[in-house]
Amino acid sequence: MTTVSDVSDVLFAPLETTNLSLANRIVMAPMTRSFSPGNVPNADVAAYYRRRAEADVGLILSEGVSTNAVTATGTPNVPNIVTDEAKAGWKSVIEGVHAGGGKMGLQLWHEGPYRDPAKSKHPDAPSWSASGVKVPGKPLWEPMTETEIETAVCEFVDAAAAAKDLGFDCVEFHGAHSYLIDSFFWDQTNQRTDQWGGDWSSRTRFACEIIRRTRERVGASYPLIIRLSQWKQQDFAAKTAKTPDEMEQWLTPLVEAGVDIIHCSQRRFWETEFEGSDLNFAGWAKKITGKPSISVGSVGLSGEFIAAYGGEVSQPASLDELVRRMERGDFDLIAVGRALLQDPAWAVKIKNGRHDELMSFSKDALASLS
């Protein structure tokens, strides 16, 4: 049985990597909140993040932040990092987090095929994706042109450079969950026959261009993270890489391009990735690349994130399996989503063994900036 001391020794051990120093191993997972009217993070958003920084979260990763003001999002009130007003808002956010003793990265997000033009400010603009495909076999738009691909790459790079200039401690590229970058990775949504599609080298080229050019722009020491997922919004059972060899072909180019940390999204962190091993996605990522990895997926909760949108209440669950895997060195950091969304003090309560004070999660937490 895991003790309070076991949890503290594992989750609250400092982390020193080549490019990033953290007080502990807890990461606040990025979650889109839609609380930024006019696409500008306001004082309420800044206070929301500062509360987590003041309550022992080692690294905060922001909600998804749009890389442009036209094609990147169809979700209302999602912040961008394009306008002067938005940049000023993010400056207040990071200053508050630093004042609260925390560190924070900005997650850069382009919704790609999951952008809903009808909900956007530019309904006539097509949604971008590798092959114009949202659901495999059912193309909705034209594939991105070479010019559009170049524009998208430049927008990611400019956004990353802006985040560094504002004082963020790192940047994360959202390359998971069927959004723009992921639409290039997955062979079911990338049907291109040019340099951007086909084999793994071509399907990783878009992400690698973003990473490589960002690295050139921000310098060798600025931490770059990429978030990846095997599962897709269209298909929870999907696998971008079906074997360890395919995963190596997927991840190695990203590391060679300049990624420092791989953030591996799973719906349940304890689920194994390939037959013959009990390693999860983050465990395989670290084994293959040697880079630090972040695991995530229903940490501290018994339910699932997606189910919560339908009203399911998630109860705090045992941390035994998490501690076992981290003690073994499978992965270096653990991202916590709903538990920290519900309760800013989650990390402090875990650290001090106040498990009886842990809150159950319900979808009501998605409706406010507590």
C-alpha cells in the first residue's frame, strides 16, 4: 500500500533536465477553458493559473492557445497569442504564475479539421488539415496547399517566439487528439502523396519543420515540448503507431528536430501500449528516445475526462499504480487535469496526505474558473 511518504518521495522530487528545472513532478494538464472574451486572457484567467502555482503545481501548461485568428479555432472565447491585447493578457498571466512561485508553458494549438467554421468569426474560411479529412474516408475540404502549410509553420514558430519573449518557461506544441499537427501524423487522415504524406519521414515532416525552425528561433536552451496521442477523437481505439518500431519512426525525427520532452496523452495512464510489455505510452516514449516524458490520463480519478462532459462524476482514486510506475522510472512527470480543474489545492492535499479532503469531479467544474 502506497504511503504518504511514498507519494511525496516520488511526486514531489525535483526534476532537473538539460533545459528545465522543476520543483516537483506534477504538471497541470492543458485544458481548453473558453474564458477569454475577445480571445484575450483576462484577470480571472490570470488568477485561475496563479492559484495553482501557489499550491505546489510544478509546471502549469496553459489551455490551448490559437496560433492565428482565422483558421486556428472555431471555439468561442479561446485565447490566441496573435494580437497585442492577447499578448498583454498572457504577460499578466505569466507574471502572476511567477509571483506565485510557479513555472508555466504555453500550449500552442491549431484545431485543424476539428475547427467548426460555423462557430468561428470567419465561417467562410476552410478548416485546414493534411488532406481535408476529419473522419477517415470522408473528405470535407481541399488538402492544405504548400502556401498554407508554410503559413501554418510560420505561425507556430512566431507564436513560440512570442511566448518566450513574454517570459513563459517553455512551449508545448499540441500534436495530439486529431488537431492540425496530428492530422499529418495519422495515416488515416493524411492521404497526401507529396513530401508531406506517405511514409513516417513525410508524415512527421510538418511537425519537424515547426520544431526545427522554432529551435533556430528561440535558441538551444529554451524547452520545447510536444503533446502526442495514439487515440483520436474519431476513434478511441486508434493507434498512430501500431508497433514499437513504428513508434520509433514517429518519435525519433521529432527529437532530432529539437524536442526536449514528450507529453503522451492517454485516456487512462495505467493502460499498456503494446503486447508483451506493461509500459504505457510515456514509458515507451522515454525508452525509445531517452528524453523525459510526461504521462497523463485520469490521474487521481476513477472516471474519464470525456465522460465528464456527459455528466459523469469522477471520484478520487488510488495513486498506487502511478507511484509504482514512476518509481520504476517509466516516465518523469505526471500531468493532472480534472483533479486540478476541480481543486486548485489538489497537489498540496496529496503532499500532506489530506486524501479525505480530495474533491470528486463533476462537469460543473468546467463551467467556472475556480
